[in-house]
Amino acid sequence: MDASQHAGIVEKGRENLAFAFALIDAQLSNAEWAVGQSYSCVDPFILVFYRWGNRMGVEMSERYKAWTQHTHRVIKRDAVVRALATEKISVWK
């Protein structure tokens, strides 16, 4: 791989990520849960991506308001509380 191309590849990856994150945020803008009227396996799944965004330095709470509200709902669920505690991780950093 040509190292001179690295910065461009990273930038394109960040653009693609921002596009995908915006789609998730838009989906959540008029919905309490990711799919349908009820909590599903998709909700904690996208919580992982939200956490990854924070860990990558993306200003998730500033850029993705609906997704941030969704995250606050998901992290209150007992199973999610237990999983985060067991893994000793936070979605915020």
C-alpha cells in the first residue's frame, strides 16, 4: 500500500461513517426505537456504533441528537446496565 494514500483513505472512511451515522440519526428522529414500536436487538447493536463514534472522537451528542436521546433510553435498560457494568465500559468515552 502506498503510504501517501493513507490520509485520503482515512478521510473517505470518515465521510462514509458520517453518512451512515446521519442515516441512523434520521431513522431515530421520529421513533423511540430503531425498528418498529418496540425495543429490539437493533437498539443495543447501534449502541455499539454510538460508542465507537465517541471513542473515535466524533462529537456524537452534538451531531446526532436523536441518536443521543435513543442512547439515553437504551442505557437505562436493565440488561444493558448489567452488560456495561460487566464489561466495565461506557458509551460516552
